Amino acid sequence: DPRFPRVDDVELAQKLLRGGLRFGVSSASAYHYHKSTLRDFRKQRFVNGRAKAQYMWKHGIYHLSMWPPLTTTYMVCFVLVKRKLWLLPYLITGGAIETAGTAKGIWELLLTLGPGHSRHRLT
């Protein structure tokens, strides 16, 4: 859906799962190039949170695993197990900003759609 470009990977994965594809875990590594300034980082995580709210609303997915505090908690535990403690400030700060973006995204959807509208208005 071109209206939600920041969650296209999540949407593709959901479609593939519905089609019967199974995902696994490998030992492969992925490298990311993150924003170089704190301002850009905050903006990216906030917008990602808003996009997550739109995605959840569009698909009617209100599973707790989509809520940023829980995904952040999972990542913090992973980092602790792997003993990569230098990542903790990044994860905690990013998770808090993404949570704020998700909350704002839900609020905007509620204000835009008003009472009596279902999530299907986005599709």
C-alpha cells in the first residue's frame, strides 16, 4: 500500500504468512545505516511509530507484539543476553520515541475518522 511505505516489509511478511510461507531464523547478520543526528533519529523513530499505528488500524491487528514497549523490551533482553550493552541507550530511547509516535498515530486516526467509523475506511 503506497500510503504506508514505512511498513511495506511488515505488510509483505503478513501476506506471505497468509499464503503459507514459513519464516525461520538464521545466523545471517544485517547491517543498518542509522540517522547520523539525534534530530533525524528522533524523527525517523517517531514517523515509524505513526506508520505502525496506521498499519495496525488498517489490518485490525491489535496484538501486543506490535506495541513498541514490548518490542523494545524484547530487544533489550536480546542485547543483555548478547552482552552488547552499548546498544541499550539507543534501544530504550528509540522505543520511547516510537511509542510516542504510535500513540500519536492512533490519536490522529481516531480524530480523523471520528466516532462510528471502522478501520475499513483506510482500505
